[in-house]
Amino acid sequence: MATTALCAVFAVVLAMGQAVVARHRAASAADLAALAAAGYALRGAEAACARAAEVAGAQGAEVVRCAMTGEIADVTARAGFGPYTPTVRSRAGPPDALPGAAPVREPTRTGGTSKSRAGP
């Protein structure tokens, strides 16, 4: 009886591990694909989304959705591991273009010292 319980616990832990790995793979692929698309934004939405699909494919994932709004890339990727295929959305673009981003101040001169805020 104890052996059966241990096997059941091991199976549950293994399934949870596979789900976590699948989620992380999908998130990594979505993040990298969004960054790649944002880097190609000036070449047009078609070129940017093609680059996103190429990068996601190199990560063993597929792009489910890719949209460009100006220089902001919005990419949804899916990656599978075991029986799990999670879908994750990621956005990337210039810091000032993303909604909710704090404006970056230009350096000012006060009392002989220069202060500025570096972007994230």
C-alpha cells in the first residue's frame, strides 16, 4: 500500500514539474519573440512578426498571435512539454511607449552636479 501511495505522489510531482517547465518555456519564447519583434518594428509589422516566429521556433515554440502597435510588439506564444501546451502573452517596446511607463527625465544641472534617471 505504501508503494502505491509513493508512486501516486511521484506521478503528481512529475506532472506538476512538467507543467511548470512547459509554462517557463512558453514564457521565455514569448518574451524573446516579443523583443525580437520590437527590434524589427521599424521594418514593418510583417517583418517583425516573421522575426518573432523565427525566434519562437528556435525556442521550440510557435507564435499564436503577433500584433504591432507602433513600436510595441504584442506576441502570444505556445510551447509544449509533455502533455501540456501553455500559451503565454508578452509585450515589448521602447520604455516610453509602453502604457504606464514613467517618463524618463533629461539630465539637469543643479549646483554643478548632473542628475538623471536611467531607464529600466
